[in-house]
Amino acid sequence: MDKISYLDEFISEQNLSKQDICIVGSFALELAGYREAGDIDIVLNQELRKERGFDDESATKVNGFVEVVRCGWAEFAGISDDQLIKDVELTDEYNGYRVISLDLLRQRKVRHCREKDYRDLKYLGLPVPVATTLPVRLKRQVRRVCSGVSRRVKSRMKQCSMATDCISMFRSRHLSVLVDGRYELATTPENLISGEYLNGRFNRYDTIVRLLAIESFYSKDTSGFELYLKMQKARDAPLGYHERYISLIQSVDRHGFDWKSFLELSKDGWLRDGSHRLALALHHDVPVVSARVCWSKVGAPCYDMKWFSDHGFTEHECERIHRRQEALFWEKGLYFSIVLWPSAASFFDEIERDIPCRVVRSIDYEYDETAAFESTVRSIYEMDDIAEWKVRKKLSHLAVYAKRVRVLWLEFPDPEYRKKKLNNADISQYGERLKRQIREKYRRRVPNYIYDIVCHTSDNSRHNKKMMKIFDIKPTCRSSQD
């Protein structure tokens, strides 16, 4: 009797359907051919979990090969068990069951850093962030170093998203090896690129040009590589850069992305070295990259749009590079949404003028049917797993207003992520400050004001992508040549 038969037997005994559960844990590795799983871990619909009497705080072994895990398997990513079961983008399908995706499983293993996670990350070819495998003496040294690094990074993090990420990762033991005073960590390409703002302006258009060159390599159009060659010449790059980049692209094509190839970050968290590899990671949707914080006096390189115009790039070329950056940010969910609720409709324009960052898009939506409006509101708050009574309270206060909302899509000059205490998911501190400022200024103009009735902001890139689906926002088209 195979493992899946035990699961079939369990759902039959419990009078469940395959749509009531999601398979998590190492069984996904078995299906992918990495290693055999000892059992099948599952998460259960929250309502059914209570009905069947399964404990929220501990795992329950139900037969030889099936275990109902504790609540909150994906809480590190801000995803509830019910969302995990319902969202097909987070899972794959096997024999009618939903099985956790390898990408999400990788993220959990990077976060948890247990001994078995160490082994599985080796199978998956990922950097190993497990401090528990180090000798006791070195583990003590790592703990002391982490404490010092956090203080030093924090004191310099003024406009640095990655510095915030470094602190979170060090505190969460997202540390692999201490080598000559350098600290190795794992992060996402999206977190890196979204933090590359200097003095409020995007600062790494060189990475965008490298991305255009990659896309040019895979198409018949050579214009992307021509931009790259022009940029490298303006940078006085060492000769042979054309051949080296083609060789790197071909190597990733043949062997996959090299997890052991570290990007280098400055002491303040900006990218110092590895722009080619970051572009490749973004192109291939690589979920995690390795990085090192290097304590050097060299600051952030400056490759803003002014650098390109000052180095002989035409207005048309600069516009093309900028459009590709915008398209990338849409694709990766790096533009943040702020929803202005019907209670603020009379001063939508005022609020929009108060926004301190660039408004990429501003769209008004009017709902003829109350049911459609309420469905939209519920979809938005489902991402945060907000209690149903709170959603009902908001809807009852909004019921007296015409069903009109405005959604602003914003370019944050560095999201400045922190970790939510509730679920350890990323949340933008820039967005938190912006939401607080809007509420404080306009709350007195809303009759019978209650908390959170003026606006709502998305927390992170995952939320941004969900909001794009809810409001049917299509990313700007990639354009290899205009």
C-alpha cells in the first residue's frame, strides 16, 4: 500500500474531499524525484479542522503515513492554511490533490534552518543557511557577530531596504558561513532590486540594460545587446565583456543559476558587485540568491537615468530602458497599491496630490452592484487573513456611500521591509508611514470614522500581484525594441 493510498483512506474516513486539504513538506520532494518522504504532511481547512477536533498547536499522526501538521504551515510568508488550500498558484496538482510548490517549500526551508532542511537544501542546490551545523565555538562567534552586524547595519540603513533585510535574516539565523569577516545570506532578487534607490531615484538602470541584453540573446533582435555594449564602453569595462557575458548566459542556460556565486552588498545594503547575475536571476525567476555584506568604504555605484543621458545615450534609448524597468516592476509586483475607499471619494484628488512618491497609475472603479463591491473588499482582506467580523464592520460603514474606489499604483523609493510579528511576512515600512499620514490628515473629514476606512495599502510584492489580479491590471508589455 503506497503513501497516497493512506491519504485516500484518511479522507474517506473523515468524510473529506481532496479540495479540503493541501499536501505540504517533503512529499513534494519525493514527487520531484529528490528523495523519499517518510510520511505525508497535510494542512486542513480551518473550519473542518475544528469540526474534526485536530489541535491547532501540534501535529497529529492519523495513520502510518499521514500527519495533520499544526496551524500556520506557511505563516512565514503571511499565508494562512485556507489560502494555501485555495490558491492554485501556491501549489501543484497530483492525483487530484494540491501539493505545495517547490518554490514555497524552498522558502520555508531557508527560513527554518533545521538539520533536515540543511540536507534538503543541498538536494535542491540552494545555499545552506544553517548555523546549527557549525561547531559550538563558531556558533557562539556567529551569535556575537550577528548582534554587532545588526547594530552597525541599522545605524546606516537610512534609505536601505536590504539593510533591513540583513537584520531580519541575521536575527532569523539566515546565516550560512562566516568567512574573513564577511556575512553570507539568502534573499530574493526582487528584494534586492526594489531597494536600489539613492536619493529617491532608482539607481540600477545598468541591471535593466543587462536584462535587455539577456532578452536580446534569446531573440533575433540585437538592439538590447547593442545598448549593453554601449554602456560597458562608457563604463570603461575591461575588454572581453561581450564574450564573458554571453558565456555567463550560456552557462546558466546549460547548468542553471549558480547558488554558490555570491552577489556583494555594501555595508549599507546596496549592490556593489553582481549586476549581471542579478539580471539573470530576474530573467529566470530565480527564487533565492546568495549575497555577502562586505564592509568596504566604497559606497553605492550610481547608474541612474542621469548617468545614461550624461554618457551619450539618446532620449529614445533612455526611454526604452526606463520602460523596461517599469515592465519589470509590474511583472515582479514591485509597484505598491493604495486603495482609497468610498468614504474618501470627495477628496480623492487631494489625497493623490499628497502622495510623496511617484504615482505610476491612478484608476477609478465604480460598482453598480453592492455584491460586486463587497466581493472585491473581501478579496483584498483575504490576503491578510483579517477576521470576518472586522470585514463586516468595514462594509457596514461603507454601505452609505456610492460604491466608488480609486486605486493608486505607487513607486516606493525603497519599501524598507520589516517582518510582521504575527506571521513573519514582509511588510513595507514606507507603506505603513504613508497610510498613517493619510489617515491622520483625513480622518476628521469622514463622518462616523472608524479605523482603516479611508485607505488600504498592500504589504509586499505577493500582495501587489494579488491586487493586480483583483483589479485586472495587466503588466506593461515587454518590449525588445520600439
